[in-house]
Amino acid sequence: PPSTAPIAHWKFDETSGTTAIDSVGGHDGTLVGDASWAPGEVDGSLNLDGSGDRVDVSGLIDSPSSLTIAAWVNLSAAGFNGAEAVSLGNNVILRLDNVFFDTYASFWDGSNWQRTRSGQFLAGSGWHHVAYTHDDVANQQFLYIDGTEAGSTTFSTSISYSQGSNTTIGAHGDGNSGYDFTGQIDDVRIYDVALTA
């Protein structure tokens, strides 16, 4: 069976400096803006003020065809477009509290955005664990909030890594400031397999 170990894991347990260490894959990130360290859900966390703060990571974490993206999030407030937790080059995104699409995940297939929606809004309600799985073989996508399935889809297209070349935590992958995250993000993990519930 495929490994269920993450290919990238940012614990955000640092207490100083501007480097966010990837504890497994060597994909260290750089804090940008006023991003800072703060107590989190699991030890330390990343604190973002919604005004250009983010972590920039070089590359797309091996551009996995099947994947899982998971993070602890504590969203203080979200703007009209929502708050981007994780963006793999604006090709796969995990976004909270978009006014039209709620908390959802989406992938770009080369022609369209394929969204898996939760129907939930999370701002102001404390810490939540959000996870998105994309199984490219079974053509299934799932979104989990706090360990419970919140949405599923069966898109048959694949992720097209054609819209950006770097990973961003806490902001939109193409630099659009309308998706900046306000609050805390902790324990971000990326896997090259679609994990089960």
C-alpha cells in the first residue's frame, strides 16, 4: 500500500526567526509581512493579520496527482472572497468562508475550478481541523471538518499544475490580497495520497 506519511509538514513550533521548517520533506518556508509565531492548537502556530502576511514555499511539493491537504485553522474574520489557508500554486486550494462558496477546497483541471464545498463558515468559532482529499484514480474528493465529512464530489478530471509554481500558506497563490488569512494556522500537512476518513 502507499505510504500514509506526509511529504510536507509545517508544525509552526518555531519561536523566533523567519523560517517555517518542514519537518519531513525539506520544503522550508519563509515568513512574509508581519507573520509571527504564537501559541497554537498543537504547540506553536503561525499568526497572520490579514494584510499581506503569509509563508512562501518554493515549489509545488512534488505536484501530487492524488493528495491530502490538512491544517488546524483559527479564523478570526474573513473578507468577501474568504481566507486562503493553503494554496499549491493556485492549482489546489483550501479556502475558508468565501461568501458564495463557504469553506471549500478546489482544484484547477486546466479548464475549470472543481469545488468540494462544506456548507460551513468557521470565522470566530475557534480552532477547527480542515482536510481535503483528492483521489485521482477513484475520481473522488472529500472535505472534512473536525474529522467529520462535510462535503464530497466525484470529478473525473485531474489536477493541472499550470497556474503557479510555488506554495503559499495564509494567502492566495497568485498574490491576490483579497484572500489573506486573519488568525492562526497550525500543523499544515500535505500527503501524496488521498487519506481515508
